[in-house]
Amino acid sequence: MGILYESTSLMGWAILALVIFTLIAFNEFSRTTKWGGLTLFLIVPAVLTIFVWPTTAAPGNEYGTGTWFNWFKTYSALAGCLGFMAIRYFPSLAKKRWALCFPPLILAVNILEAVLRDFECYSFAAFEGARIDNLWLMSGPWNIMNGIAGILNILLICGWFGIFISKDKSKDMIWPDCIWLYVIAYDLWNFAYTYNCIADHSFYCGVALLVASTVCTFFIKKGAWLQHRAHTLALWIMFVMTVPSFADRIAPVSTTHSPKAFFAVSLVSLLFNLGAVIYQFRIIFKNKLNPFKDEIYTSTKEYQKVIEENKPENVYSK
């Protein structure tokens, strides 16, 4: 038995690596070609909605994919992908401040969905562990702790008026103020959410999914974290809605179901997000910035490098 998960075989690790690689590959396909994005995030889900998901994600099915949360999360993730594509491929839209409010808004909505789910899982009072909506979970203070961490993570969203479209052929949606601090804070919170609320699926929807978007952010296209996150999330949840048996029967990896593990994961999430909020607001007060209008991390090397590599000379000046 491991600390967070039951012992995993070499085959299990190989499947995890395959999932990560596949997510990265399809993210690149959707990122670098307009038709690839439209195929994956418009045509494919339209077909699945009509012919597949009514069966594989029917309410009350044995795999738990028929809940309100799964359906809402699927379409909110797809809405994010298509909305980002509109900003990327319609230059006039990227110059409108109201349009630049969409990326942080869809991000905040997705986080809030998960926060409500954490609180809902606590309300189930399954303090000894139970299967609810055909998913195993254990209610506890960790749900409240991580719900608070999610709210703090929303407060960390900043610098959205600095979003612009990259000057290269891929036309990525670049958010330079979304630096490593936010990416790590989000990853820790989101992993704790998946561990708390989708425990025995979190090896994939937590570990694999977060590793994929983080690798894309740090090693493939810096500054485009939200775009990477939206694409990989939409890809994964479409797969889960289509093949719901994957995490339960095809390649299951269970958590240890240990209250200490739940508590520790959510404690790390809460402390890191709290520390990040304190750090960010210290910068805001010190430099007399407006968090709703100003970019916060313009003096960092990471911000400046992203600007240098991606920003067109004639980009709209705020």
C-alpha cells in the first residue's frame, strides 16, 4: 500500500504515461491547427452528445458519469475551448476588454463548480466512506478546507486585461500574468479536489491531467496555461463520458481511503493557496495596483520572457 494510492504495477504506470502523452499530443493537435480545434471541441462532442453520451453518461449509471456535475463540467470546458478559439482567431475580438473577461470568468466558474462539489461531498456526511452516485468518497473536514482553498484560488486570478494572441502561427492565447505561482496553486487545489470528490479516479483526472497541462505550460508553450488546461480537461472529460469504465474496470488505481491522506492533501492545498494570496496582495498593496485592471507580475523574468517570445509589436495597448 502506498501513501496516497494502492500499490501500482509497472503496467499501471505505463498506462498513466500513455494517458499523459495522449493528452499532450491531442492538445498540440488542437492548439496548432484551427481545424483540429474545431474537430475536437465542436464536431466530435456534437456527435457524442447525440449518439453516445445519452447511453454512456445516463443518469444513475454504474460509473457515476450521469451526475449534474459531469454534464455541466463537460460543456463548460468545451465552452472555454471554443471561446478561447474565438479570441484567438478573431483579432478584433482580442482587442475588446469585455472579451478578455471571458477567460478568467470561465476559469472562475470551473473552480466554483468544484468548490460547490467539495462542499456537497461534505454534506453527504459519509464520514466512514460510502458509494454515492456510484462513486466512492469520504466526507470530512478536508472538503471544507479545500473548498476554501478553491475560493482563495479564484482570488489569485489576475492580469486578464494583459491577455493577447501570440505572434506565431499557432496564435495561442497568452496570459503572461498567470505565472508559475498560480499554476502550482491551481494544481495543488485541483488535485485535492479530485482526491476528495472523485477519489478512485484521481490517478487519472488528477495526476495525469494536471501533469499534462503543466508540462505543456512549462516545456512546450509558456504563457498559455489556461488554454492548455481547457484543452486537456475537455479532452479527458469527453473520454470519460464516452468510456466511463476506464478508471473503474479497465485500468483502476484506488486511493488508500486513508483520512490522513485526505487531510494532508487538502492541508497542502489550503496552505499554499493562502500563502500565494498573502504574497500577491502584498505586491498589490506595495505597488498600489488595482487587481481588476493592472497586471501584477510585470517585473518577473517569467513575465518578461513570455512577452518577448510572444507579443506582436502592434498588439493592442491597454
